[in-house]
Amino acid sequence: MQRCLYRAECREGCDPAAFLGSQVELLNERMDWLGISWLSIFQDGQGLFLYYECSGTGVEPEELFPGALEILKVWPGGEYPRLWVPMMDIFHYQQPVSGQHWKRNQVPGAPYGRLAVLKPEQVSSYVYYHYQYQEERPGDGDKYGIIGLHENLLFFYSELPATVEPAPYRGKLTTNLRPEQWGEVMEPHFIKWKNVEPDQEIWKKLTPVLTVNLPQRGKGE
């Protein structure tokens, strides 16, 4: 199974919720055809953030949302015009090892998205600490929690309530160097948000726009 994170930028004056709402029936068909069982979209101002899980490889967001040029700006670069740019997986509490392992409970958690900004000079430090954490303590938090990075912007996808269970594999590191005072070590890495609630100065909550959950039917092996 492949887990994908992307970001996009809306055109001025567009209503992404209305556009995406009108695409749900077609989106269901395309998700089923492409082997995508779970998809969530969040919004922050003009920015959209996309998370989906795919049983195959090489599935691009443009295949899911035909006509999205109506609401999205084109990103420069790449071999063809892009409406969505990938965010790199730099941390996850668990990685899927099979469709059965990744299958959600009968009442799956509600998707939850957050956004943070790293100081450019702290990006490498942040990735270092998080790889250490990821490989020393797999399964230490929400099973579906994952952080994507594009430039110095972080998108944290998770689900509430959190699913916390042992990972069915060992991490790649046998050290035990993750700082115990995690919050204190992490705080200097961030550019804090302004004009937000006190508990969102680092991780700002994103607005859910759309979630589609299709039965997995054994996909994702």
C-alpha cells in the first residue's frame, strides 16, 4: 500500500468545498477503479492538503479530480503542468505491512489535519529527530499518523480517536536516543503562527473539506 500526501493552491474567489462536493460520485468511481480506499482533504485559506491510501503505485491526484484546473493554480516544474505537489513522508508512527494490518475498525477515526512551519535552518534537525523516533519506537502514537514535508511546510495527518497498538515489525534502529523532553527539543524548530488560539501556535488545525472511505475488499497487500 502507498500513502500519499499532496498540497495545492486554490485560485482566488473559488469555493473548493462546493467543487469537491459536486465531484463525490465521480470521485467514488475513480477511487474504486484506481484502488484507493481512503481519502481526506483539508483547507487552510487558499491551500488544500490531500491524503489518500492506494493499493497500487503511480496514482496521481490529477486522475482523481478531472476539471480541478477550474479551482486550482498550476505549480511550476515537473514534466507536465501540476495542480498538486507531493509532500515527502518524513515521519509515521506505523507503516502498512498488509491490507489486513491496515484495515480500520468498524467505526474508523475521524480524519484530523494540522499544519506547521519549520525554520529553514532547522529542517534537517527536525527530520533527523523524527527518523530516530520513527525507527526506535514504531507504534508509539496514532497508527495512521503521518507527517509530510514540502519546502519548510509540514502537514500532519492523523485520526481521532487515535488508534494506538503495537507495530507488527521492528524499527531499523536499536538505539534509544529519542529525547524524553520531546516538546522542549521540538519547539525551537518552528516558526509560530500568529493570531491563532494559544494551543495552535505551532500546529494549526486545518478545516476538513471532504472524506471518502471505500471498503478495502482485500486491497492494499
